[in-house]
Amino acid sequence: MKITKIEPILAGQRYLFLKLHTDSGLVGLGECGAWAYQEATALVLKQMEKLIVGLDPMRIEFIYNALSRNLHFRGSVTQAAVSGIDIALWDLKGKALGVPCYELLGGKTRDKVRIYVNARGRDTASLVKAATDLVGSGYKAFRFSIGHPKNEDGTCGEAFSALVNRVSGTMAALREAVGWDVDISIECHRGLRPAEAIELGRAVRPYRPHFYEDPIPDNLEAMRTVIDACEVPVATGERFINPMEFDSLMTTTAVRYIRPDMCVAGGLTAGRKIAAEAEQRGVYIIPHNPLGPVSTAACLQLDAVIPNFEIQEYPMVNGVCRLDKEMKEPFQVENGYIKVPDGPGLGIELIDDIDKAFPFQGAYGGINLHEDGSVVDR
């Protein structure tokens, strides 16, 4: 069996799927994760196609090494392309052998995967309502974002003490509403300065957050200080693009949870390597997953195998899951868990012509400013 071509598929706001075709007729399905740079990643896929056409797709480790070690440049766009190809190779190999990817990765350690979902609201009251509705529907873990309130002119002007008071007050209200049998995590989206992150972490500690996600930008020395001082479990690493970055994080900090993204960090091949090192260090895995069905399926296949799995991000907001409309058969979700798909490869199929059902729009973010005109971290 030989690889014949890569077919990029742009769809929706942030999706770049790919089909990896072979001369046998078997097709592997992948997804790339540099979501603000989908078109650029699609071009990289076609460039990488020139390198791997004619190769045996069963040689996954060889192709991963060829694409991640042999090229001159590196970066999120390049690694997103490598990741999508790698996921497609695993899907293809599972289909060729008639087994789920988890069998190729060592076999299941669990039959279902615990998930957390997103609760959102325009203020604390509406956020509490969204969270209680989710818990009432059977979800046992959710995340809320600290948000970045803007002034009338569209800039961010929240003072240090106001931010800490607002977010800790929200956490207190959520804990009072849902009780202590539900896990609540806090998404900061790298929007805090180290001093703010430390003080906010200490302020929310009495309400026992499950994890404190990306409190500051990716700076190892500053992150080590925050982790040591904030007194709550930190989860980070969603923007890392290879196992070496995770090694540096785990070597130089006391991080408790890491967040590899299968569609950016190097696919299932890298995910397995990252999880194995983390296992030896007692660090647990919370895979990053803001994307589509293929990303979710790849995460689930890894989650099924690794002993040090913690919980899985599931892209649902206030009870609404867009993935159900994008797959021929939705994931089986019940009481805060997803059943691990047992079909060959990733175990899922996208709807036919997903790019026509969900035309590509692109999602490119924007420039956020402090009230003094300087740029806000995101």
C-alpha cells in the first residue's frame, strides 16, 4: 500500500480536516489544529504531500520522524500539518487491520472517558444558571472562563483587585450553586500577569478548583513561579508543538496537569510519547480539544490507553454540542462520560461533503487592547 495524495478539507469556522488517500482505496482521516491559520496549514499539507507520496502509510513512526525532524523550519502551522497527517495514518492503519487505534496503542485501560464541558454566561447569575443546568443534565465537571470585560470603547481596563474580586466571587457562587460533588475548572486563556495569577489562585483555593488553566503566557520561568506560589493545580501546554516543550515544562516546573493538543503537538504518535513521560513523573493528561470530531476521536483513542488520563475537554457550550451535526453517528455521551468508539481506526465518520454543509468561514481572532493602548495577552 502506498500513499497517493493528501486532500485538505476546509470547513466551518476553524476546521481543517484531511483525507490521506492510498492506492488500495483506503482513506485515513485527520484534523489540523492551528485554527487561526487553516489556509496556511492547508498549503503546508500539499508541500508535505510531495515528501510522503509513494511511502508505505503503515510506517507511522518513520513518517512522523521524517516530517518533524528532517525539515528545516518548525512552528505551529508546520506541526499542525504533521499532526493531521499522523492522525490520518493511525486511522488508516486501524482500518487496514480492522481494529480501533487504541488496540494499536496498547489496548484499553478504560471503556469510557470522563469529560468536562463549558459553562458560559454574560454575568455571574447567567453563568450559575448555565452551570446548574449542565449539572442537572448529568455533567459532573465543567469549566468557566475568567473573561476579559471591556470598556465602552472596546478596551480592557479592569484593575488588579477588581479582577481578583470578580473571578473569586464567581467561583464562590458556582460552588454554592452546584455543591462539592462537581469539579469546576477555571480558564484564564493566558490573560493574567504573574502577580494577578498568583493572587487569584490563592483567592479561589478555598473553593477547590479542579485545575487552573493557562494563567499566564508560555514562559517557563514565570510559569514555575506561578505554579509554586498560586496554591492551586495548574494545567497548561495547549499551544506546545512537540514533546520536547512538554519535557522542558515537566523538568523545570511542578506542573500537575499538561494539555497536549493531538492536532498541534504531533498527532497520536507525539501524544503517546508525551503521556508516557508524564506517567513516569506522576503528571496527568487533560488533552486540549477545541476543534471537531476527528480531534475528539483522536483524543479518545489516546485517553482509552494511558494510565495517567485525568479528564477530557469536550467542545460543548451550555449543553449544545456542534459535533452531533458533523458526524454520521454522534459520540455516545451519558452521565458525564463518552464511550470510547470501537470501530476501526478512529471509529468515526464525518458527514458527506462536510465542507458544503458547513462552508468555510475562518476564525482569526483580533487585536485586544488595554485602555492605555497596549496589547492584551491571549
